[in-house]
Amino acid sequence: AQSVTQLDSHVSVSEGTPVLLRCNYSSSYSPSLFWYVQHPNKGLQLLLKYTSAATLVKGINGFEAEFKKSETSFHLTKPSAHMSDAAEYFCVVRGNNAGNMLTFGGGTRLMVKP
Amino acid sequence: DSGVTQTPKHLITATGQRVTLRCSPRSGDLSVYWYQQSLDQGLQFLIQYYNGEERAKGNILERFSAQQFPDLHSELNLSSLELGDSALYFCASSGRLGSYEQYFGPGTRLTVT
């Protein structure tokens, strides 16, 4: 079975400062990992994905994540936060069954102060 | 806009009732997934259909059922509703089996009173 743990339930940064959202995963095989973002009262939007190609993955809106197998981590970063980045972020691992089910972390709420 | 549509957007109903949530996947996508998002359980996978057939099952209650129709739209049926069923229900779709990306609809917010 696979699982993800998001180490911070809330992160607060000032606009223009770096963002770091931490995620550790557990998987008995080489995982596919994703970050999704959920803005208030909206659906989930795919930010980026890792599927065993390059370990540094670039996503939309300036976000990127690095897959580190030795640390079983997939942290999400952004060099400079924008007010519009305020949202809930989910680290997700894909199942290795006949289907394609996703297992979600508990989420990290990112707050951006002006 | 992901291309996945869900109706209705909001649903308010009483305990013991039955409701049906509808999802239309992105054009060309064969797989449909249902997820439940609640405050206490977070986001949980319920069930997946691929081209009309059930493919995988997660934490779906026996009171809940789903199906995917020949035109690939899907319906999630929730019966004997309880207060604890109040949640946001998401549908997602993806392409062929093994396609890693799932695209989510805007969700249906169910409130059971």
C-alpha cells in the first residue's frame, strides 16, 4: 500500500518570499507522484507530476518539486510567493493496481501575507 | 476549466433520502473516478469505472453505488443518507488505462440535514 504525509497542515509566507511545502511518501514500488492545488470553492487542479523521468519536475505557475528517493520526499517549492498562490495543496501518490486510484495527503493550507 | 462537468453544484437533502450525482468526463477520456472530500476524512477515493466497467473500489459504503453509461458519463447514487455523508464529491477522468493524470470536476457539495 502507498501513503503520503504532508508535514505541515498550515504554512504562512509573505508575498515575494520562497514557498516550501513538504511531502513524504511511502511506497513499495517506484511511485508516480503529483501535487494538486485547490483554491477556495474550486475543484482540484494538477500542478505537476513525477513519473520516473527527471527528478526535478517543473509545473505551472512557477512551482517545482524534486523527487528524492533516498529521503522518500517530494517537496513543492516556488521561489517567490504571490497572493494568488493562497490555497490548499495536496501531495498525491498513484496506486499500482489495475486501476489508477490516487491517495491524497492531508493537505497544506498556504497563506500569503501582503 | 478541466473539461470535466458535474451536476448539481449544490444539493441539500434530508437524512434517509437518496440522491444522484452526475459526472461527464473530458472528451475522449474512458476512466471516471469518484472521490469524497470531508473535513474529518480528507480526500478519499471511492470508485473507478473504465469504459463502462468497474475497475477499482476504495472506501465506498454499501449505501453508495455508481455506474458508467455507454456515453461514458457516470452517476454516483447515495442512499439512506446520514448526516456524516455531507461532503464535497469530486469526479475525475483520465484517458487510457495507465494514464497518470486525472482531471477533476468542480465537485458537488452535498449537505444532509
